[in-house]
Amino acid sequence: MSFMKDKNRTISDIGRKVRELRKLTKTRTAVIAEKSGRSRDVLNRLEKGQDVSLSSLMAILAALGHGIEIVKLGPPTLEEMQRRTAAELEDGDDE
């Protein structure tokens, strides 16, 4: 699960990783919503990279058995840039 070690620079990065983690663990949104005390709508907004409260983010991550580590950011790696560009292109296909 090396994708979880990439530095999260945007809410979209975090949302994408939450979705990947949820799918990897095969956990239904209703289960995470119940465990976190948040609505499925909040989880869906987070996974789409939309703004949610910090307390909602923390509760959802805790429900998935994860947390946040605060680290100093350097410039993005080439791999991070390639992954972000690919994800942005993929997101643009829906429009």
C-alpha cells in the first residue's frame, strides 16, 4: 500500500486515497458512515475531493483504521505528479 505513503497536498489527494482504501478493504460506505458517525453524503463528498470538516475527515479515517501525520512538504516527486495528472484527466472524462 505504498500509495498511502505519498504526501497529500490537496483535499482531492486525500479523497482519492480514502476511496482507494475503502475499496481495497472492501468496506461499504454505509459501514464507514455508521462507524464514523457521519453521513454517507459526507463520505461521498470527501471521496470526490470536495471540502468536508476536519472533524469529519478524522472520524472517517479513524473508521478506516487510519490517521494523519503532519510532515514538511518538499516539491512533489515525478511519480506524484504523474499520478495526479492521470487522476485529473480521468476525472475530466466524466464531464
